[in-house]
Amino acid sequence: MTSEMGAAVEAIKKAILQGQYEAAKGVNRVQLAVYFGIGKYISSHTRKGVWGTGALETISQQLRKELPGLRGFSATQLREMRLFYEEWDILDANSSVTTDENLLSPILDTNSSVVTDELENKEHSIDIYQCMQIPSLKEFPIEDFFKVPFSHHSRILAGTKDLSARYYYIRRTAEEHLSVERLKRLIKEDAYEHQEQIPNNFHQTLSDSNMARKAVMMFKDEYLLNFINVEEIGERESIDVDERVVEQQIVHNIKNFIMTFGRDFSFIGNQYHLEVYGVDHFPDLLFFNRELCAMVVVELKTGDFKTSYLGQLMTYLRILDDHVKKPHENPSIGIVLCKSANKEYVEYVIQDYQKPMGVATYSTSADMPERLRKALPDIEELKKLL
């Protein structure tokens, strides 16, 4: 091994040990900073022809000899670190789009000998504590970025080139604590391109932009409620009766509904009694969402969307916020769940309402094409198997 490779091994080894010292404190961003710094070092030496072919294999083998039991530093993983730096070079302290705020300063003890001890040869040192800083890009998901493990970052960078798509997968990984396998499936299924957002006014009505984004991601634009017995719907003279049938079947299958509706929902009640100035109101379904720290009221409709539903929902939200909401909770959110809706029309009319609301649709197994319905297992047979 040449002296050049020896110096490279020593520099990377020192960065690893520095990172391990800080990572013991449980700070994920420090580990990312280590890999970012190593990636920058490798990039500067491999892209400019300083090192020859096979250099990363040589360095990896020597690192394993000098640090027995070391994992995560194969030649392939060193290339992933290089890619991590090159694809996120906007985080480089020397980049024109960064600020002068050091990402690591709040969590590092700069008087530590591990931090201040430097190699005499500056060309072969990796200063992981100064190279990574906050970008001034407004849309950059700073907090989520540093919650995502390096293995997940590698899958995101390998799976998509679009910057907005990368932001999307970073946010989903951080907020849903996705496993690597689940993340890989989402990327393979092109979840970013196929995401269907619920028509809503969240960004206009929720002052906290982070909560507005979470609310958008929390709700789907369409739900499959295949546990509803459609034979009981449409046989009554009153549409209100039909809606009560849907409501009761949801209540009787509340666990299935919550699993379909989303995550972190707790059921408060149905036909929840609200009273103001002697006037009674009864929202169909009321939930609390832990992620949003907000009540969510769902109004059920068995027909097409009507603008009057939004006015009705706004009344419920006003009363909930004024008389039921706790001081620490966020504004209540309303969802109209109807059989069908013109998405463009909903987006057009909902923007002038002053309470956070969205309109979703639902379908049942009866709405599926005949060939798909036949492919579904018979519920009685499933019960026997269980």
C-alpha cells in the first residue's frame, strides 16, 4: 500500500473514531456529518484523478485490518458516502447556498481532545465539524433530513434524481419511521408521482406550515371501506337514513376504519353532542390525531359533494375550537367523506373557507369491477380459516 493510501486510511479512520465518539450520544446528524465529510474527502481525491483504480477497495481492506469489527465501510459504502456528499453538496460550508450556521455546534464539545486533535498533514484530514452547514433553501426539510439514517439516504439517492421527490421520501421516512425495505418498495412503486392529495385548504388556514404539510400527508383523497354492507344502503326513502347506516357500520367496524383512515387516530365518538346558544349539533364522527395534536371531525355523505357540506363542517369546527379544544391542541380539522366529488371544483371553492378542511371520497367493494370482486376471498371462508 502506498504512502498516499496510508494517509487516506489514517484520515478516514480518524473521522470514523471522531464520529463514534459523538454517535455514542445518540445523535444521528453527527453520523451523517461523518459520512458527508468522508464523502467529500473521497470525492476530492477520486474525481480529480489523485487516486488510481481500486483505491477504495484498498482503503476499505486496510480500515478493516486497523479497526477490527468495523462495519459499513466497504468499497461500495464508501462510494455511497461520496454520492451522499456530491448529491447534497448544498450542505457544504463552502457552498454559496449555505449560511454561516454550523449544524454541529449545538451538540459538540469543541474543547474535547477528540475534536481538537488534528493530523499534522492538512491535506489528509477530514474536518467533519465544519464542512456541513444549514442551507438557506426555504423548502429544504432540515429537521427531517437529519432524522433519516444514512442507509435510507443511500436508497433515496439511488432511487430518484428529482429533488422534490427526494424531499418527499425524506419527509415520509422521518415521519413514518420507515424501514429500508418499506422505503425501497415506495420508491419502486413511485409513490411520489402517484400520490393523490386530498383537496384541502390546509396551507391557507393552518399558520404552522409544518403542520399543514403533515395534514396533507395524513389524509388520502379516496378510501376503500370494503366492510360496509352496501345492501343496506339505497333501500331507504331518506338519504339521511342511508348516512346513518354508513355511520353505524363504521362505528361497528371502528378498528378497520381507523386502520384504513390513517395512523395515530383515536376514536372519540359518533353523533358527538355540541351545543352553543341553545342550538344542538351532532357531528357524525369525531377523532383525535396524536401526530397532528388536533381533533378531526368527519362528516359522512352518501351522495355527491355539495358546498353546503363545508358550511356545516365549519360550524362544527368553530364550536370545537371555542368550547372543546384544549389550550395545547392545534386547530381542529374537518373532513367531508362523500361518495363522489369533482376534485378541481372542491379545490376551487374550499379556498375561501377559514377553517382547515378537506374533502375525500370513499368506495366499497361493490364499486369494484366484477372481475376484481370475484378475486376477493369470501368473508365467511376467511372467518372459517381464522
